[in-house]
Amino acid sequence: MTDQAYIDETRRMLEATLPAASIHTLDIDLIRSLLKRRAPQSHKGSFGHALLYAGSLGMAGAAVLSAKACMRSGVGLLSVCTPAANNDILQVSVPEAMVIHTDDMYASSDLSRYTAIGAGPGLGKGDSQTALLDKLLKSASCPAVLDADALNIISMNGFLLDYVPSGSVMTPHPGELARLTGPSDNWTQMAAKAIDLARSTGITVVVKGAPTVTVSPDGNAWINTTGNVGMATAGSGDVLTGIVLSLLAQGYSALHAAVVAVFIHGFAGDEAARTLSRTAMTSADIINCLPKAWLNMEQL
């Protein structure tokens, strides 16, 4: 769990920008109240079809981590859009997912089958990635979660921000947020810029850190209480992206998808720390602990 001192300090810093009534703290009872019940007669089509645009040559692992986290968070169907060079890696590592090659995706703009789109993990920032992200954003009629290089591409091509679908989520770490909004002198200034970004775009913004803070377009902020320093490891953000994508695909609102995903992600990280240590934790360990995290959230 996040140290209470950090939570209290984060609240104090947020109060420099927001009224106290707009600052909230996440807990297990709130998260349980937000979960959708799965009807007994449901089938895989009942839980959405997610499209994940991720991975590049030498970065297939990011796509694998995000895809596994998505599948471990209840989505019905998942298609991963990735370069052909990553095909075998994805097919073997995540057999539950379908794979679409980036060239084939660029040739078709029909996204009607998808209920949510995720983009960014291990993507790269080249011309081809920029062109396909441009096409996906302009063609999408469903919400998206944008992370990592998707955010970096948008920061270099500001016009793309206008095409991010309504009801979407961004999950920047402080460096990615700075590229989008400009550098900040301190945490309070950074938070103010995140709030302005959410308000001006209508996008829910998850500022990853210790603790992670989620900001909604209406100017409210939610401080997370789960997670630990062991999660400061390569691929942890890719795991979070997959969880958010899964929840968006299942029909959760942007805010609910964001706060539930952040809490679950941290809860799984805390379970990994308890069983494996903070030092030895990897992002794969967080994924492996997602079932335990979801089990603790479900009221059977």
C-alpha cells in the first residue's frame, strides 16, 4: 500500500489547485461499488472487443505485457495490431488474442467491430507509427486509452489531440505529461497542468506516480492508495494500459475504467511485493497477481 504520508502530502498539494471537496481517495469499497456484475447468460461478445496497437521491432514484450493484462481483466475479445515481425511472439505468448499486422490495419479503416482502442506500449515514434495512429484516431468511434509512445507522438503532432475520441483516457508518467503540457517547476504545477489538460480536452488523465492521481474533465481528482516502489520496473505502465483498455471495452466510463484499473494494478503490485519482494518484482509478476486482485474485488 502507498504510505499514508505520501497520500496526505499529495492531498495538500492538490488543495493548492482544487477545492477540498473535489479531492477523493480510492478505497476497496468504492472500487467494489463501481464493478459491473457479469450476467450468468453472458458470452464473450458481452464483454467487448478491444484493439491494442502496440509493439515494434525489439519491443514485442510491451505488447505482450499489455495484452496479457487486458485478457486478465475480463475483456471478451482482444486483437493486437503489431508489426508482422512480432506475429509469432504474440501468437505464442498470448494465444487468447488475435493478431493483426500493422500494414493490414493501415489498409483498412473499418474499426466498427471494436468497443475500445489502446495505443502506445512499445510503439516507437516513427513516420509509420504516426501515420497509423493518425488513421486510428480519426476513424475511431469508441473510447481509447493512450500511453507511452502514443502520447509522445501526440506531443510532437499536437493536432492529433483534437481527434482523440470522447470518453478516452491518457496515462502519462510525469515526463510524458511534460511533453504534452510543458515542463513544471514542482508537483503542484504539474497537477494543475494535468487538470487543465483534462478540462480542456474532456479526456480523463491518469498521472502515474507515488501515488498515482486520476483527474477527470470536471475537475475532480482521485488519489490512489495501492501500489509500492517495486512497481517502478520496466513494463509496469504497459500492464496498466491493458487493464484500462479491457475495462473501456467492457463499457466502463473513462473515469471508472481509470480509477478501477489504477487501484487493481496497485493491488496486484502489493500482492506481488508480499509474495516475491519489492526488489525482485517484474511486470509479469504484477500480471500473475491480477487474478488475486480481482478475486478480492468481486463480491461472490
